[in-house]
Amino acid sequence: MFGKALLYLAGAFFGTVGFAVLTRVPRRTLLPAGGIAAVVYLAYWFLLQSGLSEYTAVFVGTLLGSVLGHICARKMRVINTVFLMSAIVPVGPGLGLYRMMANLGQGRIAQGGRDGVQAMIIIAMTALGLILGSLSDRTL
């Protein structure tokens, strides 16, 4: 289990750093952005392993990433978006949307619809986590 966690941590870290390089974020923010992504994905993964639903795990992970992102943005004096991206990339709905389109393209309309609804719920949980993280930053 520990080996899997390290593998997931590295994947989230390097995947997010790679995405950050593609979107041309400041170089000095790459390591903190990757660190936030790793924390978000590990929180998500451990919550799934403990038996919580995927929706709850996405919400909690994104909320944690949003709070950490706001703290880093304030300390490093950069725009919040640089770090909020780190909260979204590891738990985003990309796989669910891909499955939806694949099923719809292959004529499995009912399964595609179910995958689409699940992806939309994940998008809503992600948005809710980002919003509550931003609100908590402003109140603190």
C-alpha cells in the first residue's frame, strides 16, 4: 500500500508540474504546485481507501488543495489560479468525460449518460471545494 501511495504521489506531482510547464506558470511556483497536487491526490486516494464515496473524496481533496493554494499564492505573491490548478488536475473529471464520449460513440447511450452524470457530479464537487476553499481563505 505504501508503494502505491508513493507511485500516486509521484504521478500527481510530475503530471501537475508538466501541465504547469505547458501553461507557462512562473518557474518558482512549479515545486509548490506539484506538492499541492500530490497532497490533493493522496487525500483523495486515502479517502477512497477508507470507504468514502468518490464524490466526497473529490470534494475534500479539492477543498484541501484550494486552501493550500490560497496560502501559497499569498506567500509567493502570485495569482491564485496558479495553485488552484494544482487542486483540480489530480482529481479532475477527465476520465469520466472520456468514458462518456467513448460509450456514446460506440452506441451505448445509457452507459454514456450514466458516465456523463457522474462526471458532472465530480465537476460540481470540484467547484464546491474550490468555492469553499476561497471563502475560508477570505474569512481567515
